Amino acid sequence: MLESFIAGLPKVELHVHHVGSAAPRIVAELAARHEGRTPVPADPEAVAKYFEFRDFAHFIEIYLSVVDLIREPEDVRILTFEVGRELARQQVRYAELTVTPYSHVSRGIPAEAFCEAIEDARVRAEAELGIMLRWCFDIPGEAGLAAAEETLAIALDQRPDGLVSFGLGGPEVGVPRPQFKPYFDKARAAGLHSVPHAGETTGPETIWDAIRELGAERIGHGISAARDERLMAYLAEHRIPLEVSPTSNVRTRAVPSLDEHPLPLLRAAGVPVTINSDDPPMFGTTLNDEYAVAARLLDLDGAGLAGLAREAVDASFLPAGDKQSIKDEIDAYAASAQSARG
């Protein structure tokens, strides 16, 4: 019963990676376009098996092999629209996709062509699927300051209409947050929101760095905050949300199991949390699945899940009017479901 409620619940998705959202079907289609030049199989069932990684390092290897499939602007258009289609199937009304333009520009796609392709797909997705897509341009931290420089230049020079935020992803270990401060300062001065990853595979100090040095308005993952009561109190007081992706945290070994996930502790401390899917096909999950996980971990009924969906809307970078429209839709859906139950 709760699963059917989740399936129809209007939602927003705030932490989902562009390439990491490619379903086996679309990955297989892209692999077929480049057959003979990639280790990625061109059969959806084989792709699903290919996504069974051993550890985080192996995950990165697989992830980059999928990135290598994106070689032409048309590949970008196909991928982006199909990601929108899959999210719309789950009743996602709005999504902020984490996009890493450096990964594609460094592989030969001109920055202008890349941005035109994601914008074409965004406009088409809104017209045909009823989903609003926006972009977080993300520095691949492992590529260093050169990648930061290039990502900032693409963001500010191209400034696609859907761009709302500036992020930092990739491995956290060995990639200190403070070195990226000048780039975040310039992005924020240009009106972009700050949403770095921090505190998934590193401790609370990384989150403090993201807040103090990068001006973080939301934190990607941030689950190690549960180990620092002062940090949790700060996040709660300043209403800095965490973008939590439970299944991802287990699959990357950031936490040992779902039953040991710190989501309940964070929530009990008053930390704003949103529920997200991260790299859903690669982790064998969906946003709907993550809401079901949250329902179990937090002991939520339909009303509680609707509240969680509303919190994600509040944490988004949507204009106030659009936020209210989606929250009204969530409320109407929850009321209708309650009425149907009698």
C-alpha cells in the first residue's frame, strides 16, 4: 500500500548525477552507437550485470567507462532527455541534475555544443514530459584545480538557462575542500548556489570546510555529520539541508548497512534532510525505492512521506511560486489518498 502511495507521490530530486542516471537501456543504446570502441555491453541485461561493482574504486572505473560513451552532442541530448523521462515516470516534477561538463569537454565535445545539447533536452523534457530540469555544474575534484578552472569558465561563459548551482564531486579522500574556495567565491558572486559533496566517505570536518570555505547552502551526502553533535546543531539552526541517498551510501561502503544508516539520528537532531537517488541504475535503486527505504528507517506513513517530499521542495532552488505549486500538488495527493482510505 505504501509503495503505491510513493509511486504516485509528486516529488523533487536534488542529488542525482547526469551520467549516473543513465538506465541500462539507454547505456546499451549509447554503447551500440560506439560498438567496438567501448567495454560497455550493448545489451541492457548485460549492462545491468556490468553495473555490479566490487568497491568504490571499481564503481569509479565503471562510471568513467559510461562517461566515455558520451562523445557527441547527440549522445548528450539522448542521455539527458531519457534521464528526464525516467524521473517523470516516478512523478518527479523537478530535478536538479549534477552535471560534470569538464568530463565531456575534455573528451572533445565543445563547451557551447554541450550546453546547447542539455538545454535542448531540458526544454523538450518540460514540454513533452512535464518535468522541470535544472543543472548543478560540478567540479570533478580528483581532476584538481585545472578542472575547477574549466568548470567555472564553462558555467560563467556559457551560462545555460537551466544552470542554478555549482558543486564539487568525485572522491573526497585526498581532495581537500578549501582549495576550491576561489572558484566557489566567483560562482556565488555570479549568483550560483553552492552545493558541494562532503562528509560521505570523510568525517565531519569536511562538512565544516564545505560550509566555512565554500559557502555551502546544501551538502551532498553529509552523513558523517551524525558523528558531530555541534555540527548537527549548526545544520539544524541554519537550515542547511543534507542530500541523503541511503542505498548509495551502502553500495559505496560509506555505511555498513541500511539498518546502520544515520538518517534517523540526523532527522532526530532536527537536521533538514532530503531523499535522493544519486546514481540510481548503477546502485540498483530508484527515487521511489529510496522513499520506501526512508519510510522504513524513519517509520513514516503516507502523511510523513508527503512531509518529506515537501521538505525537498523547500530545499530546492525553485522560485517561491513554483515551490508552492508543487507543495499544493503534494498536499492534494496526500489528502486524496487519505480520503480513499476512509
